[in-house]
Amino acid sequence: MAESRSGRRWSDSPSTIFPDYKSSIQRGPGKAPISVPGWDRSLSLRPVWPQLPEGDADLTANGRVNGDPIGERILLEGGLTDEAGRPVPGALVEIWQANAAGRYIHREERHPAPLDPNFLGAGRAVSDAGGSYRFVTVKPGSYPWNNHRNAWRPAHIHFSIFGAGIAQRLITQMYFPGDPTLPYDPIFNATADAAVRNRLIARFSMEESVPNWAHCYRFDIVLSGSAATPFEEEQDHD
Amino acid sequence: MTDLPGFGRMNPKDRGGPHDYLYPDAGSGPVSAGPTPSQTLGPFFAYGLTPGAYGYPLPEIHSNDLAGPAVAGSRITVEGQVFDAAGVPVHDAMVEILQADGQGAYAERPRNDGFTGYGRFGTGSEGPGGDKRFLFRTIKPGATEPGAAPFIAAILTMRGLLNHCITRIYFPEDALAQDPVLAAVPEERRRTLIAEAIGPGHYRFDIRMRGERETVFFDV
């Protein structure tokens, strides 16, 4: 039997076309997505990930050439759960970001801020049996973009998450608490409900900060759907 | 002010002033419980999500080749372009595919033949998608459920897209009439989900974000 679809929570999502974010005007689909009576088991079947390279979750090390990257080292931790609050183990969590000066290594980036020879700005992790992930990185800088005059993206870290199946795909961005540019950012504000979009802001955790080493930010992520694979199955290949 | 080192690089007229957009108090106030909202992946994802294809130094863990030498099945190539509302091909989209093997079985754990059923391609302007195409080498999937037609699921995301889009790639030679998902799509839009055969084992599947032939996306 086909599994019934879960459907996305559109009330908890940004507007697909949000005119203040100019790229969305030409690129958002014009028609509403179609509900289906069922999909198939890939809806809640986790794809197979290859073994991640050693140290892939430490962005202060995986781009190292001859020293530490410049910037404020941070721990970035969080838990993945489904809408029912159950942990999502085995999810692929990929992050990418600008360096501390607000510069991405992408070749098409033109912001006149320095590259950091010891910082790549991308990392990956797989959530553990309790649904937790952990990265070490540096706090990214804000960077300018061309959406409008004097447009600055708030400091943010991009997240790509693939949980248990297609229904648990999420691509998002994490922001930092107290960022003064958040009220000016059309991407952050494309989600209309303030209490919903505030889920995108990490929480500073003094409890999990490490003395003489790094601040900790927590970013807990709730994936839509509640079609987690049974835990017994996870133990086979974690 | 202009005697400050470096300040001459900046034109004071370009500073500050009334802002085009302002969402007062954004970033403060309460947080509700629920799913984390989606955001665009932005323009600079290639070095993190599809690094190998673009020559970035992060080791590649996904590719666009799903049909390794040990994988059984009929070899196919699926390529296409993503067109925006103005019909312009998109040069910074990422297409992911997920599919079953030739027998209709998904890879549920690492397999001896190396088949994962999952692949990625970025349509970036300087990598293999320099012509703004995506391309996958894979095998023809089998039907995953009785009565359903074989399909490849595709997930689309790009700069400017605040919520990812999910569609299905069907094949023109298959019996499609009984497929329950196709049946849920208005008849005049079904053709947007069926790839075009452009050669032996070679298919084209274009994705259109707007217009008369706007691709059907599903609410999953």
C-alpha cells in the first residue's frame, strides 16, 4: 500500500514568491503543489549515505593549510526531531557559510573581503542515535548582496538536512541572536509569522560553552512529517 | 573623514539612509513550536553540496552517476534544464534524484553493488553544468508498487526558491494510465511529468517554474 502523504506545513513556511526577495519573483512556482493520495515508501525511507571523511564536522580543521582559521570559534550543536518530538537519527546534515569576514570561497563571490586560506566553510555530519549533531566552526560575518541598495545578509549558516525520506528534506538558514540586520533581511522575513521565523535563530548556550575555548550556539531543528523509521532498523547500520 | 585609511574607497553618498525594506522588531519576541521553516539555499552552495563536480577541495559524497559498474539494470541518461518564469535557464539550481533499482527496490542500507539510488547535480555556470543543464547517469527504475508506473523522484532547490519543490520523472514508454499519482494530476498538466526520449536510453526532462507548461510539483 502507498503510504499516505504527510504534506508540508505551508503555514510554517516562507511565501514561495516574496516580492521583497527579488529572485523569488521569477523563480517561485506559480501554481500550488498538488496533493497526492499516496507517494511510495521513499516518503519515509532514509537514503544511504556514504561514510563521511574523518573530521568533516570540524570546519576549523577541514580547510586547514598552515594554521587555524581567523574568527570567533563556536560550537554549533542541536537536535533533530520530527513533528511528534521523536529524534531523527541518521540524518545527513550539511552546512556551508561565509568566513569571519563575510566572504564565501565560491568563485563567483565578489565581496571585497578577504578569503581565509585556512577556512573552507563547509562541513557535514550525520545525526547520532539521539538525533543530535555537532559542528565546530567560526562565526560567519555579514555580507552584502544586490537585492536592493545597502542590502546585507545577517550572519547565517546554511543547512541542508535529509532525514528519513523525501518528506523530511529541509534546506534552511540559521541566524544568530541579537543580529542588528535581521529587521532588514527579506529572506529571513519571508516567513510571515514572527514566532515561526524566530525558529531560525540559534540560541546561545552558556551551559554548553566550553571554558577557555568556544561559545556554543544551539540550533534545534524540527523536520516536517512524523514518518521516522523504526529505531530497531537504525541499529543495523549506524 | 576622508583622512581615515581606506575611507576613500567608499563614497559617503552611498551610506545608510532610508532603507528599502524594514520589518520592525524582526528577530525579537517569542518563538513558537513547530517545523523549522525552509529558506533558500542561496547562490553559493556548490562548494558545500556539490564540491567534487566544481573542483572544490571538500571530498565529494554524492555524484550524478548512480549506475556504478556493479549495478544491474538498463543504463539511462536523464538531462534537462530548469527555466524561470521568463524562460531563462537557471544556472544555480541543485537537482537531487532518488529512485529504486531496476527491480523496484530502494537501497535501504549500503549494498554490495554500490547502488544508493540517490544523486545530485548543480547547474552551476562553471562546473559540468556550465551549459546550465543537469545530467544524471543512472538505471531505469522498476515500479515500486503494484499498478504504479516507474518514476524517479526529483527535488529542486535554487537561489530565489524559498521552499524546495518535489516532482516525479516518468518515462514515455511505460504504462502510465493506472499510476495513482499521475491520476491525481489534472490531465492537461500530466505531460509536464513525462520525460521525452531523445535517443536510445536518453531522456530529456525540463523543469519550468511558470507558464503554460509549468511543471507539476507535489505537496510532500
